[in-house]
Amino acid sequence: MKIKKFTAKDIKEGKRLVFEELGDDAVILSNRTFKDSNGNVAVEIVAAIDESINKEAARAKKVVKENVESTNVMMSRLSKQNVANNNEIIMGELDIIKTMISEISDNIKFKNLATLGNLYSLVYKKLRKLDINEEESLRIVNRLSNIGNIKEIDEAVYEARKILLEGIELGKTIQKSNKCRVILFVGTNGSGKTLTLVKLAIISKLIQNANSLIVSADSYKVGAAEQLETYSSIAGISYRTSYSNDELLKIISDNKTKDFIFVDSTGFTQKDKEQLSQITDLSKMIAPDIIYLTIPATISELNAKSVLSNLKSITIDGIIITKTDESETIASLLTAIKNYKLPISYLTSGVKIPDDIEPAEKVILGKLAIKD
């Protein structure tokens, strides 16, 4: 293995130097920021390259090529010999080729495995299969190696969860006080926003004996107001529909004796600037005490970052991760949330009202992110 230290003015330039000299298969082992002799901020990067990786990939490609040639020869012979079971033989050979291609794919996807020990390689591979990006996966594994004395995979997974959750904060939960609290729910279409609002409204009534009002400010989705009104009627919670921000302000003003006013906003698409502008205007006009953002556990890291980036003009007091029962992992979502330093308040796991919701806890988040 070849290890080299690089110094640059920032991390972007440092990475460029690393990949220019060591190639695309280089692994960044560590980086730190310091001040040089002139007092300027600089970055030091330690990187390594395992020169055996390219050789292994080349050997794998050679084997695939040989198998393809072998299969072509066999198919030629079969056509000449007119073997009755030729389809079965051909399928067998194709399976071998598929296996070899899969192995090459793994060598590329997990290219850093050769630089790690056996246990840490298993952890790294597990993290990458959970769609945790390469940089975060390497950071976690490097931290594990610094801890040392980890011998079992279960212990490594336990520690990996703690490292992944570093920087994750727990957000506000609903608490009854001596004044009316306005709670605004925002979220993308299909994120489970309305159902989550109903769950929390019913919980506040059952557990805190709260006198609440549910308001639908969603004038776009067909049947949204009617659905919310039905839920409210069944739960015995007061309900109003608002068709404008001015009307919503009046409703809030007229109901200041309530403990909570739960406001359901219009679902949005993160690429629709007009919808985002409306959500921003709504939040500024009513100045709610709490704004909850619902994000489904099934969302990709890329789309989660897009949502969070486009809502930077709104002060999110707590994220509610919905549909955790529909996702194998929330690891990549946690990575996105951590980048934007937003707290997580609740988790929902189904459609049962009000059962399938609970306050966020780090132990639960860790197990939902990296399962045993």
C-alpha cells in the first residue's frame, strides 16, 4: 500500500491533488485543518492507494472474458451437435458469467475493502449496502479502528450506530402550556403529513387532556379538507377550514383559548418554487410556535437533501420521520438531516391512529438505521 500526505488551501483542492497523483481508487484516510507559518488556513490530507485493486479487477475481467469465449465455443459446438438439452447448458454458462460480472461490480463498489481489516471490511460493506455514502462510511470505519479492541461484528455495529448518530439532535415534542400553541405541519406530497397531524392531535387530547383545534389550510388537494374533518369529528376535536392566509389568521386569533391549534398546510414538491414560496409566506404570516416537517423514511439521501435545501428559509423545529415500517433503513436520511443540523422529534411506523407514532430516541434511530 502506498500512503502519502498532501497539503492544500482547502479540501476541494486537496482531493484534486490526491486523485491526480494516486488515481480514482485512492482512499482518504484522514484530514485536518491547520494554520500555516503565514497564519493562513490550510488542509492536510493523508491518502492511500492499494495497488492490488486494479490488478484484481483486471484479473476478474480476464476471467469473464475467458468465460465468454468458452461459452461462445460451447454454443458453436452445441449448434453443430444439435444437443437436445442445449438451453439448460447455455443458461448454466450465462449464470457463471452473471456471477463474475457481479464480483467485478462488488470490487468496484467496495474498492476500499482491501485497505481494511476483515471485521472493518464487513462493517464498511454493510454501511455501503445501506446506501450510506462512501465518505461517511469511511469516517465511521476509521473511527471504529481508532476505538480499537473491537472483535465482534455486533459490537462494531453498536459502535457504528453511535458514530452515525453523532450530530443528530432530538427536537421539540408537544407539551401543553399556559398559552395557546400554534403548530404548523409541512411536508412533500405523500409524506404522511395529515395523518401525522391527526395522531398528535389525538395524543394531546388523550394524554394531556388538551382542548385543541384542527385547521386545514390545504385548498389544493381534492378531498383533503373533508378527510381531515372526518378524522376530527371521529376524535371529537374542533375543526375549521381556511381558504386564505388572512382567514387562517382570523381563525387563530378567535381561538386563543385553545391549548393547541394544529394547522395542516398544502403538500408541496421541492422543485415547485411557487408552492415553496406559499409555504414560506404561510409560515411567516402565522408565526407558529412549532413547525414540523414530515419526511418519509423511504426517501433517498439525494431527494432528502433537495427538500431540506429548498426549505432553508423556514425555521424547522422538528423533523418527523414517517413510514419507517416501509423502509429497510433510515441511515442515508439521517446523514442528510445531520448535514442540515435539524432535530428529529417523532417517528411514525404505520396508519393506526394514534398508535403508530413515538418520540424520537437515539437508540431507536440507531436500530432503524443499522439493523442487527
